Amino acid sequence: MEVETARKYFCQSQVVDHYAQAANRVGLWVSEEKIFTRLFNWDDSLLELGCGAGRIAIGLWEIGYRRITAVDYSREMVAEARRINEGFEYGVFFHHGDATRLKYEDETYEGAIFGFNGLMQIPGRENRRRAMREIHRVLVPGSWFVFTTHDRDSHWRKSFWREQKQLWNEGRQHPDLEMFGDLYYEAPEGGMMFIHTPTCEEIREDLKAAGFRVEADTLRHQIANEPPVVRDFADECRFWVAQKPGHAPGP
């Protein structure tokens, strides 16, 4: 599937509105706040990829982080995030950009986040690996990278993926899909959305290929009992914590 085809979903006004409501109403998940505050120092320079309308970046600002740059591939999402940011008089820097071709210098950031399964909404495994390599490049050695995915091996999804496997074996999957685990479906907000659902082994292989060391992977419900507003917004996912090996240079 072409990246531009996947991007169109995030440019629709009703989808932008959905993400804007999340920025205003949902905010940081309990699980996200627990992980971020454990890994990132308050004065760390943080990069958020796939920021949407700013739910995570604005949430980070509200709990005390001040050096936040947030990037999204959808110009419409970035415009909405900037509007919300300015309305609150916050200081998050929102940029339009491509996670597979970041415009930042090497070793610029002290932490990176790709929330709400956004990394898996990049079509093509090599494109996702390219994004991981770019994130690795812009991180200071020793820094953390946090992201989420769905989990194809989860017991509550086994029957669904058995059905999908049969479709692929019979050649009846959507013609634009390239890899088992890819989905292209009509989202509740309207429009067709792409997402890839990986196995844990696949993610570990990709992180290793990009130069990361895997520190932990944990299902969201094992970290926190999220309130209904979060569970209604986003279903179960797996958090990944990876580190760029090495130590930051001294002063």
C-alpha cells in the first residue's frame, strides 16, 4: 500500500475532529504517564512522532515537560494541534514531517514517543524499519524510545487472525496489502484506515535491525486500569520500551 493512501484517512475533517476531542477530553493515559515519568527526566528534550492533534504532547506539557517537539505526517492534524496548543498558551513545537525522513540532526533528542499504535500505521515493513532507524539516529545514546502496537499473538484475537490467515491463503485479502498482519478497513470515524498488527518476534527483529535494545514489552492493562474514557478511545495494546545503546557525552 502506498503511504499517501494511508495518509488520506488522517486528513479527513471528521478524523481530525475525533483526534482533537481526544486531545481535549482523553489526555494522557494513566499507563502513558506512568511510563513517561519513569523514563524521562523533566528537562529532557522529547520528540513525539505521529502526534495527531496533540493528545500526548499537550498531556506531557500539562504534567510539567517543557522541551517537546511533536511531528505528524498530516498537515491537517498539525494545524489542529497548533490551534489547541495556542488556545491553551502552551509551548509545544508542532511540525509537519515524515517519520521515515526526519529533518533533525543526529543525537538531538533525549527521548522519543510514537503513541497510539502510530508506527504501525506506516505501510510496509521496510518503511517502519526506516522510521525506527531515523528515530535511533536523532536520539542521544542511552535514550529511551516508547511506542505501542497491537499484538497478533494475543489470545483474544486468535480466532480473528485464523480467519485472516485463511483469506490470505486463498488470495482474498485486500489487493493493496503486502504483509500478513496488514489491515485496511472502514474506521468508525469514517474513511478507510490502514494498520499493521505485528507479532512480538517481528517487533524485536525490527528494533534490533534499527540498533535498539529492547528493555521491556507489556500489555497496557498490566500497567494501569485505565478509566472508561481511555478504553472507549483505544483498545488494548502492547507498550514497547527500547533503548539506544551507549552513554550520552559529558558536558
